[in-house]
Amino acid sequence: MPELPEVEVLARHLRPLIRGKTVRGVTIRRAKVLRPTSPRKFRQSLVDAKFTGLSRRGKYLQFQLRAKTGGKPVTLLGHLGMTGRIYLARKNACPPRHAAVVLDLGRENLIYEDTRYFGRLTLDTSAVKRLGPEPLGSAFDKTAFGRLLKRSRQAIKIKLLDQTLVAGIGNIYASEALFRARISPRLPARRLTRSQVARLWRAIRKVLAEAIECGSTVPLNFDGSRPDGLFYFGRAAGVPDYYEERLRVYDRAGRPCLDCGGLIKRIRQAGRSTFYCPHCQRA
Ligand SMILES: [Zn+2]
């Protein structure tokens, strides 16, 4: 599932490619992904609009466009859900079976594809208003973070997935940040000491920044259908496997901890997998 780093890398990849392009036509195959925007409103707002920018907020892509008539700004919000992909494809290429929305940009199509349709491509931007601070920005304040943790009885791993606490962390980077901070995923959020809060705050920023760096340096396969464990999008064909141990605990159950050699364990928390080292993360 794509989290902040994957969405950031995608935004950086797409931004220069779509800037200045005009939407000539809109094909909607799965109206569900537009919700609550109606297909009619979606088409009306986007046809003849021009892409002016693309930014990321949490796990959301925010496409900025300008409407042809009146030049009104339009924001198109994208969320990849569990299995979504957004990429440019040559016009003459046959759209894939799971293409939910296709925007005709002239020589190319911007394709939103999702095999499970949990994602969104919508004009409704209310979801981003509820998000907490960006973890890599200056708004992510250590003291405020600690104060919010103090109010929660939830296990810290589960609390980190709360997008109102901090935006963009999902199952992978929650496990990774807790490992780096040497904190047990089961520890109730309000029990974290001040030094644990500080370690976690730093670890969150570190794992996310490293993941963006990794995704920015390795050529990725943005429209590939099979992620290879390196990154959500998977590596492009022919790129050597330098990043085998990029993730230190996630999806490594039963394998040796890279720090202590003990075995990484997998547990279920709120219905989802958590990976951790019981030796390194005792506190
Ligand atoms: Zn360990």
C-alpha cells in the first residue's frame, strides 16, 4: 500500500510531465472512485482545464488545474488506496482492464488504475482538511506530538496510523519508525516517556526521508503491475537489486534482526500486521 514516500516520489515524477497539459477528454469507467463527485460534474470541471501544478499532502496527490472558462482554479484529489496507480501512457496504447478513469491529454493519457477500487480521484477535497501535520515539515512539532500521544490509550503502532496525529504514515513506516526508535509497538501511546517521544519523532522523519531518497534514486516502474518489495511501484526492468534490506522489520518475520540477530516477529494489531524485534524493542 502506498504511503507518504511512495506518493511523494510519484508526485515528483509526474509534476514536470503533466504541467501545462490540457485535458481534452475524460473517460470514466468506474464512477465509484469519483465519489462524492458526480461523473457529470467531474467532466464539466476538467474538460479543457490545464494542469498548473501537483503537490502531495499526507498520502494524497493534489493536482492543480485552471479551468478554460473564467480561469477558475480546480483541485483534483487523488488517493491510491491499496492498489491504485496513476501514470501517463501513450495514446495508442490500449487502456488496461482496471483503468477507472482516463484523462486524454493529447498525445498521452493520464490513467488512474485500481484493481480493487478503494482509491479515489475526486473533486471533493474535504479529506485533506482533517489531516494532521506533514511529518517532514516544520509544522510537525515534537512537543505537540508528545501532547497528543499523552491523550491516547491506543498502542503506539495503532496510534501512528491516525492521520489526524501526523499525515502519511501507514503500516510499513509505522513498524519501521518504531524499530528505529527502539519502542515496542504494543506500548500504550500515553506511556511513552519524553525521550521515547523524541526518539520516535526523529525516527519518523528519518525513515520517511530515507524512503523518499531510495525511491528517487532507483528507476521505478510506475505502471508496473507487480511490486517487488523494494518500493510500492517496483523497480524498473534491468535495475540491480541494491536495496534488498531497505526495510529492516516490515515483512521480515522469522528473519534475523539486522541489529541483534534475533528473529523478527509478526503480530496482529487492530486487524493489521505489525513487524518488530522483541529484543531491540522491549521498552
Ligand atoms: Zn533486534
